[in-house]
Amino acid sequence: MDHYIIKAFAAVLLLALAILELALGLIHLFHYGLPLPLAVVLIVAALFFVLSASFFERYEVGSIVLSMLVSIMATTILVLASGGIIHFLTFDRIGWEDLLSSVAVSMIVSMVLLNYLKRSLGQIEGY
């Protein structure tokens, strides 16, 4: 029983930190612009597009439009994650109270998301 609680807490904490990092990346993006040079963003988008298009073509499960959607989502996540790291490391006006409050709110949101996902997958699989 205690392993389940530790695993659940670890999953919630990791998801909360990821949500917090993406939120900081979004703040950095709106205040300071792209955290990576535009050429790097375009190369990353092209790589994700080619990889997803070849994957979908290989397994015949998708299309070019789906590959473009995957590329946009993956590139956005990468840009926001890098912006979150830059914002966290360079922005010194974040107090410990604000940071801990943000982690707490992110943990609550991630627990709700994981609980909803578990219920949704259970309904899909017929449990």
C-alpha cells in the first residue's frame, strides 16, 4: 500500500513541476519573446514534422495534417520548457513563498488531471 502512495506522490510531483515549468515558459514567452533563436525553433519543428510523418507513414495511422499538429505541439512544449528553465534561472524576483504556492497549486491540478485520466482510461478499457 505504501508503494502505491509513494508512486502516486512522485507522479503528481513530477507532473506539477512540469506544469510549473511550462507556465514559467509561457510567462517568459509573453514578456521577453522566444527563448530560443527562430532558426533553432524552425529546425526543431522540421525535425518533429519529419519524424512524426515518417512514423505515421510507417504504421499507416495518420496523415500529414496530424504530423503537422504533432510537430506544432512538440515544438511548443520544447520552447515553453526551455523558456521555463531560462525564466527560473535568471528571474530573481520570485520569492520562495510564491514558488512553493505555485508548486502546491500545480500539485492539486496534476492530481485532478491524473485522477481524471485514470477514470477515463478505466472507462475506455471497460473496468
